[in-house]
Amino acid sequence: MLFRSDEDDTYAEFVSLALLPLPGLNKTLDTYVAEFSKDIPFTHKNAVIRQNEKMTKSGKPCYVLKYAGKFSEFPLAYLQYIWFENDTVYTLTYLAQQGSFEKWETTARRIMDSFTFKP
């Protein structure tokens, strides 16, 4: 799902789902998120982590990460839901340019909160 404020908006905010198989690495949700969150300041200049909280989303344990920083030369903000299931990381991300993040956050959260795992 792409969001644009107007025709002059140069960065399309979006929600995406990424799967990362990690078989045989003995990872857990907690260990993966701990390692991932430690890397944020190395991949984003002036990184600020606003939320790093474990909760339940889609009926499963999930971390909610909300952070911002400069990636390359782009000031970006993220909201991520991260699950770990069957040696696979599921990351549902709302990515936006800083300054536009709040404008679409409510809509993005509604989309993200509608995500479910099939039994």
C-alpha cells in the first residue's frame, strides 16, 4: 500500500511484509529483536528508538518497534511489527519520510493490525 500526500510528494510511504528464514541459527523472537535493535544506530544516523515493546499482535507474541533516523541521506521513520515463527522472521513495516509519518500512521496501523496468520 503506497501513500502520497500530493502530486509533489517525492517519497511514497508504504506498508510491506518481509519474511526472513533463519533455519538452524537457534534464534528466538527475543534474541532476534535484541540484535536487530542494536544495529539500528549503525544503519541510521541520529537514530532514535521511540518504542521497543513486546506484546501480542495477530494472536502471537510480537515486538513493536518505532524508530527514526537518517538512512543514507533520507530522514525516515519506521513502525514495525516483528514475529518469529518456525525459524522465520515476519516483519510488517510502515515506512515513511520523517514529517509525513504521523499523517499516515493511523491508516498504516489499521492496515497492520488487520494482518493475521492462517492456521
